[in-house]
Amino acid sequence: MRRLIFATFMCMISGIATAGDDQKLAELTTAFTNASYASLSAAYFCRNGIGVESYLKVRKAVEAGLVNVTENADLARQIMDEWEKKMARDPLYKNPKVTVDKCSDLLMERYHKLDAAFDAIANRKNTR
């Protein structure tokens, strides 16, 4: 699934790249995809501890980032739905025993990585 998402991102944002930028764009896209998934999965994992409302805020932020990068709201929703289905099927996410403090630390760490990955792509788009 991540390969499909990566390929889709590359197609959607390829207009910001020149021939020499392909490798850097691939790296930025991979970092953004991984950070987006990591943020959503951490929030999903911690949803019982942080509350559903907080989970939904993280989900909305991740989806907004995907929409901004892909410039396609339908694609972003599809990606989010696929990721959530994957998490719902994974036994790791069923009633995890994790503290609120651990979740807070995990979510902050993931947020900073997502923010940095998004900024890197946004800066790249603005320079082209």
C-alpha cells in the first residue's frame, strides 16, 4: 500500500520537480508519507487514552497535509481510509495498554516529524 501511495504522490507533485530534482523529491515524498502514517498510527494506537476527539483532530491534520501535498481531496480521503482499515485489522491496535504520558510523548515526537516533512515539501514547492 505504501508503494502505491508513494507512486501516487510522485505523480501528483511531479510538476514541482525538474529532472535533477527527482531523487530529492522522492526522498521528501517518502519522508512525508512515512511521517503522515506514523502520526495517524500513533493517534489511532493512543485513541483510548487521548480520547476520540483528539484522535480525530490528528486525523484531520494528517488529511489536510495530504490534501495540500497531493492537491486532491478525494485521494487524501482514500489514503486515510485505507490506512485506518489497515490499523483496524491489526491486533496491535486492539485495546493497547499505554499510558497517557507515553501517548503524549509519542504524539509530540510524531507531530514534529510530520511538521518537518510537510515544511520540506512546502518549501520545495515554493521554490519552483
